[in-house]
Amino acid sequence: MGNERSTSEKKDFEKLLRLQVEPCEYFNDLQIHDILSEHRKEYFEKVGEWFKFWSLEPDKVDFPPKTILKTEGVKGDFRIMPCQIRYEGRNINSIKLVGTNEEEKVVKDKITVGKAFLYHPTDNFIAGIFDACVLSSVRTAVCAVSAFKHLSTERRSVGILGCGRIGYYTAMFLTLLDGVDEFVCYDNNPEAIENFLELTSEFDIQCKIVGSVKELIDQSSSLFISTYSRDPLVSKEDIEKGEIKFISSVGADCNSYSELHPTVASLPGKIYIDVWHSLKCGDLRSWLKEGTITEERMIELKDVISGKYTPDESGCRLFISTGFAFTDAISLDFIYQKRKNPESE
Ligand SMILES: NC(=O)c1ccc[n+]([C@@H]2O[C@H](COP(=O)([O-])OP(=O)(O)OC[C@H]3O[C@@H](n4cnc5c(N)ncnc54)[C@H](O)[C@@H]3O)[C@@H](O)[C@H]2O)c1
């Protein structure tokens, strides 16, 4: 076989072609979970600081709207999400390449698949490769709970609709906030409920399981929705009857999903969003197309956190996220900074 080389021949060849190794670390989903859950409090607080930084120094943060591509005849999509941040004298450059796995022909029951990459700040090689499932779920949950921290007027009884990965991480960050007494939970898959109860048993907070969305709304003062529902789950009437004071909807991050009924668009007040680009997909996109909302009603969460905008709705405050590259970049940087560096051991 022509390509077989001895070790010394390989070395000679590498030298002739000047093929230096690019140091790169790989982080799997479980390692990412371990780092972010171990340092959850610091991470949660840091995310707040980063949002404030972005609001006050927007010129130091660059990311184009995510590119969403589809393959004809295949359910789901794949996405390209780069981001560049100049933060406290450091360059944080990242890109996430993820897919929405609706076909599940090879990988089962994992909706967000793919990898994220952290570039070396000066030499531009890839210094870290990260599984994207846990990363995406955690950064979405931290964003939803940050919105709750700054928008909620009532915290006692928190409803969790969709008890999957994002639902679990949402519960994890909620335990960091004062005033949250219990979780009321609903999922239409009993196995998901069982897993959720086992995962959240370490949090020392009461989880009440209910049998329908209606019961959930009746017994909660706020609602975190993270499902892959194709049909709306909550209407304006539900919110008003249930006296819901805060809703976070993060699951409808593509155009075939929907969590909120179009009537929700007619709630009075602003609509709080993770980023402007979220108007391009999910429920917000449909509402904008139908003309039930205008861009003027949108407020980015970062401007609430920094104090540039003060919410004043007395009724339900609505937060909608479809995800963006900034929260990926800051989370990748956090994980990378917190890793156990083998060279320092
Ligand atoms: N906004 C963002 O930034 C962002 C990031 C990552 C994922 N997502 C989206 O969030 C959603 C959830 O992601 P995940 O990783 O938590 O998925 P998951 O599969 O771990 O959890 C989703 C849960 O929702 C439940 N569910 C689905 N439809 C339901 C319904 N009609 N009623 C009650 N429960 C229902 C499922 O049984 C499941 O337990 C997906 O649509 C995903 O694409 C959004």
C-alpha cells in the first residue's frame, strides 16, 4: 500500500509540508453540562453582565442573523451562527453549526444536533469544539430566566410547559432566584415527566405535576414554554383567565413550530425578545406577516437588563426567544475559561 509510512517518514513528511498540530480541545454534552451546572450561579450572573455590556457597547458585538437552510424533502433545517465579541481586551470569535433533527433516522430524540467552535483569538485556528445540544439548551434557559429576573412581578408559582432539556435547565436557573416556591409542570410525554422529576430532585423545590395545559395555567402565576409543538398551546384568553404575569416562549424557533396563539399578539404592552432577528422566525414571524404586531413593540432583553428601558406593563409580560449567536459565544467562552486545563495540572 503506497500511503503506509514509518513514524520517522511521517515526521519527515510533516516537516516538509510544515504541518504543525493545531491544539484543540473537544467538549462533549456531558462535560458541558458538568461545567455549566457546577458554576451555574457565576454563569447566570455573568450572562447578565454580558447582556449589559452588549447594550452599552453595541459596537463591540457583531453577529449576522443566523442563516437557516433547508433540504428539499427533508424535515428540519441546518443553521450557521457566527459571532465576534471584543470583551475586556479579549477577542471572542465563535461559530455554531447546528441542525434541527426532526427526521431522527440515525440520532434519536435529540432535537438540537451539531457542534459549536471557538476560534483562537489571534491565530484563528479552532481551539475548542463543543457538542451543541446541552450548550444550546442551557444558554436558552439562562436567557429565559434572565428575562424572568428582570420582567417578573410575581414569582411564587412557576409553570413549566415542556419538561425536556430546556425545561430542566430553566428549573435549574430558577432555583437561583428568590421568591420561587414551587414548579407546576406539564408535558404530554409521561417519560419526559419522569426524567424531569429525577433530574430536578437535587434542587430541593416542590414540583407539582398536572394533567393538562389548562390546569397548568390555572395553578401558575408565570409560564415557561419550551416544546416542539406545531400548534399553539396558550391563547390570550388563557393568559387573562389564569392571571398569568409572565410568559417565556422559546420552543418555536423555526417556522413549522408554534407555542402562542395569534391572539396573544393583542396583549397590551411591549414584546420582549432575545434579539431583533427573532422576528424572522416562529410565532413572531407569523404575527408580523399577519400585521398583528409591528416592530415598534419589540424591546431587546439587553436594554431591560442595562436599564435603558424600564418595563411598565401591569398585566402579562411576554418574552420570546428563537436563539442567537451572542449567547453561544459568551457561553463557549465561559466553558473554555472554566475547563480544567491539562497543561496547568
Ligand atoms: N430559543 C432557542 O434559542 C432554542 C434553542 C434550542 C432549542 N430550541 C427549541 O426548543 C424546543 C425544545 O428543545 P429541548 O431541547 O428542550 O427539547 P426536548 O425534546 O428535550 O423537550 C421538549 C419537550 O416538550 C414536550 N412537548 C412537545 N410538544 C408538547 C405539547 N404539545 N404539549 C406538552 N409538551 C410537549 C416534549 O414531550 C418534550 O419533553 C425545540 O423546539 C427546539 O428546537 C430553542
